[in-house]
Amino acid sequence: PPGKGALAFFGAGFADLSPSVDLDITDAAVTLTAWLYLETPPSDLAEPFASIYDAGEDNYVLYLDRANAELRFKVTDADGTAERPGIPEAELPLNRWFHVAGVYRGDAETAEIYLDGALVDTHFNAALGEPVRSVPAQVAALGKDGVNNRYYFDGRIDEVEVWRRALSQDEIRLFRGPFLYGDGFERGSTLGW
């Protein structure tokens, strides 16, 4: 369950992830999941954004957006087309753990975001469909905007997972609990904690 190994951020700390080809998703699908604990709603952010999992290149990221008062998943494909489905602030729990998943399905030309296993928002864009924009040895971070020293997160993050495919809703529901092995599902993440 989340919490035991969580990273706590207080609006200034962060965790850089070593540049890795494992984070370079070159397929037309990706899933990014995490457990989060928020104490402050997005509309109360000090900066325009607060990065949860982010990279300066914005290939696939999770972040809080003050102006839109949402937690968003952003994916950018190889030709630069981007979509940002979001979870409205009114639906975000405060002062308790919750699970979020962002899914890009290039074959369906959609980007989706889930809260505790339930689909909250889907963006369809006929211009989507390309592989995820890839930058060799992407530099990502937890709690800030990749290599840029800005958009710090205030809250806790645990069990971040990056998958090289689009998980189904049933898989998201299954994997949001303590990880289960077997049942034909692979542990399949390129990043996990």
C-alpha cells in the first residue's frame, strides 16, 4: 500500500531520475501511474503548475494546473500534438492517498486519466496516433519540471510506474492495489518504486 516508502515534497524538494533509455517510450502507447497525497488543491498553487512526474520535454507527464484547477496527464506525440485530460479539483481528494493513471492510446487517438481506477476524462484528437515524442535519454524528475528548477510539488508521491503500453481499465484497477504477481500480468514497468 502507498505511504511506507513515499517521497514527501514541500514545494522545494525533488528527486531527479537518471537519464535512461528505459524512459524513452517509442511506441504509440504509454501508461503513467502514481499514488498521490495532496494537502492543497491545484487552485491554491504558488506557481502556475506543480510537477508530479515531469520532464522538460513534456513527452508524458503528470502535473497540477492552477489556472484549470486540475490534476492533468499530458502526452505529446512525435509530431508535437499534445493532449491534457484532467481530473477537476472538486473530484480530487485532499489529505488521503489516491491513485492516478494517465493512458495514451495512439491506436485510438486518445489520452485518458483515471482516478482510483475510474475513468474521469478522455481527450480524442484525430491528429494523435504517432509514437510518443522521444528524446534520447530523457531526463525526468519527481516533484519538479524535469531539468528545469521550477514548478515544485507540495505533497507526497509513491509507487510511480511507467508502462510501455496502454493499460486497460481492469489492469489499472488491479495494479492500483499492492502489486499482484501472476494472473498473466507482467510487472512490465520501466520505472517503479
